[in-house]
Amino acid sequence: MRKGRYLEILTSQLEHILGAGTLAVRSPEYIPNRHTGDMVEVDVTLRGKVGSTDILIALECRDRKKPQGIGWIRELATKKDDIGASAIIAVSSSGFTKDA
């Protein structure tokens, strides 16, 4: 199993439990980039409805030794747009830098 996959699985399981069956949880999921059509890997996705609106929440996980910085957060903002997600959540086993 590749490094970091355990964090993705743990995050997926926690979201499944907390969603109490109201959200579909997948890990990983491959979603077409809205601009290029290329497939984009997302560590964990949550899909469901709020009223009549379909939502997609993406969770990206990093299992690194050092806190994650603003560069990764900016990458995730771009990824959110690329896949058309309602929201994207950063999960880091080592925390975040102040600017992130």
C-alpha cells in the first residue's frame, strides 16, 4: 500500500460514519477535469443532495512529516474548480503552516 493511503482510508471511514448514510463516500474517485477532460484523482469524495441540489465535496489527504503550506492550499483551490466540487477540504497528518 502506498504511503499516505492509510490516512485516506481513515478519512473515508470517518466521513462515512459521520455522514450516517446520507452521503456516498468513495476513496479514491477519478473525476474528469471540466477544462481538459483528463481524469483527476481525488483521495476521498462525498456526494449527496442538499434539497434538490447535487453536491460534491472533495477531501485531499497528505501524510507528511512537515506542516503543509499555502502552496498546497492554492493547488487545491485549482483542483476544486477543475472537478466542479462544491467544496474541497485539506487533511494533513502534520498540520498546516500559519499562512495555510
